[in-house]
Amino acid sequence: MFAVTATKIDPDNPLAGLTLGEHPEPEVPDGWTTVAVRAASLNHHDLWTLKGVGIRQDRLPIVLGGDAAGVDEDGNEVIVHSVIGSGADETLDPKRSLLSEKYDGTFAERVAVPRRNLVPKPAALSFEEAACLPTAWLTAYRMLFDKADLEPGSTVLVQGAGGGVATALITLGRAGGYRVWATSRSEEKRARALGLGADQVFESGARLPERVDAVMETVGQATWDHSLKALRPGGRIVVSGATSGAVPPADLNRVFFLQLSVVGSTMGTRDQLARLARFLEQTGARPAIDRTLPLSGAREGFAAMHEGDVFGKIVFTGAG
């Protein structure tokens, strides 16, 4: 079958390890099944794998990709939950992994997954839309509706509008009744954030009209100081990523004096993925898709993500 694999680790030139071509059919352990992939979406995790983050050379080659929607062996349209783990909250399992870390991922014609990881795809969602949900959109859903501890009408600041999680936060926040503000260095991305439903947009680091109830932080080091200063006393930062660096100055004096909360959030559970799909079905909210490419054109999508030339999700469909 056709697949997109990581065959070499190169932190400086990650696309050097990206290989497109024939790959063996997936092995199917007991309790697992296969899904014929109709659409799969790209995440920073896939680029980091090529840089050697969270994986060793001895695990290669491995099929990349964590997100997919497709058809199971019984003909059901499904969404694949990419967290491989056990317990009521798979994300807290210390032995958890994501597809493409220990097991081959979704950038292939077929993928093997545990049966429990399949979620029904609502008919109202296209395969391309559904494929955006398991990582970026599920992460945003949990940040907003689980970890942020907010009521509708609260003001939320989204740092770094443009990426998959950030665009999901804007769309979901608007649909959930929050007042959403967003930042970006790019004037074009600020304008597009308004189009997604942001109430106001600002240049990165700009002084805000008032302090916010919560900040959704995926950028890390470059925006951390601004995130802390943007919060009202007693406010909360929800952190799910650190694409610009993971060790900013903590500014602990501000944290304890203003009684701020810093909460980590990683992915989401299978049940949350099912609720997210229903939320989109009920509200009409849909993922922003930057571009759709055939799987054979995956290199273009990886290059765009590597250069930061993305607004929303990059989706791969088919092998042709």
C-alpha cells in the first residue's frame, strides 16, 4: 500500500527523512481492526517526529500521521482516536502513545487501531472535516470546555492565531459562547481570525483593552510573558504546547501574587472526541482547512508547515 513514512531523523532538515512510496500492509493485533483511510490531517507532531522529538532512529521506518477518518471493516464511517492507552482517561496512562510513535500512523491507505479507538463519524461532517478533529480540535475542545473552568460570556485570549489548535480554539470558543480575542504577528492571519469568529485581534505582545479570564497557550516561550500579563487576578493559562520553546521565565512573583493558575492539557479522551463530533454537528462549527492535498503530495504540506505558511489544517486524501 502507499504510505508516507519517516525513514531518517534530521533536526536541521526534517524533510530529508520524509519518504513516500510502498509500505507493507498493517499488522493487526488481537482487539485491533483496520480502517480504510479516506482523509488524514497533518500536525506539528509529524514534523517533530522527523526532527527526532519523542522518537529514536531505531523505531524507523514508521508511518507518520495521527489523525484520520475513514471506513472500518464493517463499512462504518469512523473517526480514529489517536491516543493508544488504557483507563477512563487514556491521556493519563503513563504507558500511552500516539499513533506514529510506537505503531504505524494514518498517512497510508490503511491503518490498524484498537477497536475501542473508533468513534462514529456524524454524516454531517465530511471525511476531510472529521480528519481534523483527533489532535488539534480535540486538544482545543478539552482546553476550553474541560481545563479552562469558564462560563459562557468569559473572555479568552488565543495566542498565535493560525495553527490548527489556535484556529480550533477560536471557532469552538465562539460556538461555545465565549468572547474570543486572538493574537498574531501576521496581519493576514489576524484578519482571517476575525473571519473565524474572533471578537478582536491584536499584534503579538500588544497591550489589551482589559485583562482576560483565561489564556489558551500553545506558543510557549515567545508569548509566555504576554500571557501572564494578560490575565486578570485569579485567571488561568491552559497550556497544550510550546512551539517556540518550553523554558520561558516563569515570573513566579506574578503567579502567586495574582493567584494565577497554570494548567497543562494534552489531547483528550475518546469520549471527548465523540462529544466534539456531536458539538460540531449541533452547532454547525467546522474546521478551517488551509489546503487539501493527495497523499502523494504530502511533501508540499510538510514544507508549508515547516515554513509556518499555514492557517488552519492541512488535509491529505487518497494516494493518487
